[in-house]
Amino acid sequence: MRVPPHCIKQYVLSVLLALGCSVAVAGLSPEQVARLGDDLTPMGGEKAGNADGTIPAWEGGITSPPAGYEAGKHHVDPFPEDQIQFTITAQNVEQYADKLTAGHQALLATYPDSFKLHVYPTRRSAAAPQRIYDRTKEVAATAELVEGGNGVSGAVEGIPFPIPENGAQAIWNHILRWRAVSAARNIAQAAPTRGGNYTLVKFQDEFHFQYSREGVQEDELNNVIAFFIQKVAAPPRLAGSILLVHETLNQAKEHRKAWVYNPGQRRVRRAPNVAFDNPGTAADGMRTSDQFDMFNGSPERYTWELAGKREIYVPYNSYKLHSGDLKYADILTPLHVNPEHLRYELHRTWVVEATLREGSRHIYKRRTFYIDEDSWQVLVVDQYDNRDQLWRVSEGHVINYYDLPALWTTLEVHTDLQAGRYLAIGLDNEEASSYDFSIERSPKNYTTRALRKLGKR
């Protein structure tokens, strides 16, 4: 039996990555690149709907704001007439089990009286600027993994691996996906106790994704794909501390750099522990550093297997959850967020199995990622402890920020099945505005000197 060349290539690459070897695999063939924008979306998803019509064809997504939207305000729901098609509960879960993640089935089993999934019509709303589509088609022919899958070369601005051949490529697509060039937001974070009590931690965040800057060249990056600043605004005991991160493209060559400003000492210090399974900022131990943005940082501690695609119910078009008409108390209920404000839809997702490498350390032995085919945004993650027991379920509740456009989270929720608690980060319902994409930033805004000045204001 003759084995197709692309299968041989995928097998060899998988073996090399599993062994931690350095690899450099050429990009897509001209025939594969030609599929982007043809039978595939410009991002590499299947343009056609599914056989029974429950997933429609992708027709470009939402590319402009609907009537009633005011720039800088909370994004109005472009689908206000959509009704719940059905609700999945602990009582009827068997009927839908083939389209549910292990994590969602566990949530239904753990909280049979309160957790549910309201399923709405599927809206393939994901979209990006035309330049991102154009650059994706360009870099798809040149992008390659390097250093055992811990870096990318030959790509900038676009999605590097729109037709992935392995799990490492798929997770790098998430890390390098289009969100914005620069963005600012005021958000809150809460980690309710089992009884539902919580203290809001408020952040002022800034992002500058120079990888996505229009016309940028790889050598202009200096190996930095993104800059991030997070200032704690409340409560008073934490207020004034600031985190600065420089995220790198080739993590094997150079890990991310991070610094913190301590308001008590009025000093800037290196922060090498802002990575992997070290605790997230003021998260009460409810998430790791690499769970922020659903996954970030170096993939070096895991092997990454691409397990194909699945049609599953995922959080999507979460405009109701994003609404400025809600109060935080409406969302933050005991044990899990209030399911009445959540929207789930049937979408095709890439499934990536991450397994801890022998000799590496992390509190999660295994992780299963479900990645949106239309945007490369991670939507759901199931995380397992060292006993191979399902421990935490992460959800990225996304909307299309149609003023860009870009698909990104409005709220991340990390639910701990064993502790009966969860962490919600990204709450902005009671804030005066949503994301601000109008800010203009450059690398000079994210130096340690700039951090020191910001801390002393």
C-alpha cells in the first residue's frame, strides 16, 4: 500500500516533536495554499456547512458594527432575535454526549441541579481584516516550526499554519492569532468561594501585538511578538502593582521576559516566575500563568497531538454575557457562573491533546484544547491532574469585536470541579466602556523605564 507523502511528513514530524528534536519543516505546497479562500476559509476552516445543516457555511462573518453600536461601548448583540433551540441538562445529557467535551459532561454531572447549556443557532460570526487573510496566504508557504516546536519562523502578521499538520502548529496558531494591534481594557476578576462570596480584583490592561502590525517584517520584531502591561487598580491592598511582559516568537531561543513594579518598594524587579504553572495574578490559586488567554507562553513542557476535528457545543457569540445591562452579581453565582447568561453553539473545533513530557513539571498532566476553526481562538480546555482525574474546565466566552473585526474573549472562566469554585476574568459589565482599540502604542511604551514611570504616577 502506498502511503501519501503528506502522511509520511506528518508522522516523521510528530516523532521528532515527541522526542524534543529540532525541526524545520517547509510551509504548505502551492496546491494547499490555493485552498485558502476557496473550499477553505482564509483562516483554514471548512467553508461549507455540515451535512445536516446544523453548522452553516462561513460567509465572511461580521465585518461591520450593527445599528446601535457606539464606539468604545459594550458591543450590542447582532443576533437579538435568536432564541434558545434546546437546553442540555444532567437529565438529557446522554442525548448530546457525542457533541460535548468531557469537561462539560463533568460540569453537568457535578452540578446536576444548576448547571446547563442553552444552545442557540450557530452563527459563524468570526472575521478578520483582509490584510490578515492576505498575509496568512503569504506566510502559509514559508512558516515553519523550529527548535522542537518551541518557536516559529518564516511568518509574521498572518496565521502561520492554517492547515495544521500537528498539535504544535495548531497551538501556535492560537498564540499568534489576530486580536488587534493595540488594545486597552478595564476589567474585574473574581474567585467566589463555594458559598458565593468574592472580592473583585480590578485590572487596567494594555496589549500591543506587534506581530499583527500592518506591514511588519520578522526582523523588526526582535523576537518579541507581544507586549503586555497589567496594573492592579483594586482592592487597596494590591493596588499599584504592575506587571510587564515581553512575549517571544522563538521560545527556544529566548523565553518571555517579565518584570513587576512593587509600589511599596517603588522598584522594578525581574519576574522569571510569570510562566508555566506558577499562580496567576491575584487569582487565589485558581489558574496558572499559562492559562491566561486560554493558553500562552512556551509549549516546551508538553507533547502536542493533533487529534482531528470535532463538532461540539462551545461558548460563542456571548453578547448577552457581555452586556452592559448586567451587574457582576448577576453573573457570579455560587459554584459556577450563572448559566442563564451563557450562549452555546455547535461549531467545528480542532482537538489538540497536550501531554506532559517525561522529566517536565506542571500541575496539569494532560490538557485537551478545543480550538475554533474560524479564528484559532481556544474555546474550551479540559485539564487533568497527576492522577489523570479531570480537575479544571476552562471556557473562553467569545464575541466578534466587529469594530475591528476580531473574535476574542469577553470572559474567561476556569471552573475547579474538585474545589467547587471558579475564577472569572474579564468582567467589564459595570465598567463604563469595553475594549479600547483606538490607542496607539509602540515598543517604547513597554520598557522597564516606562514601567517605572507608570508606577510612580
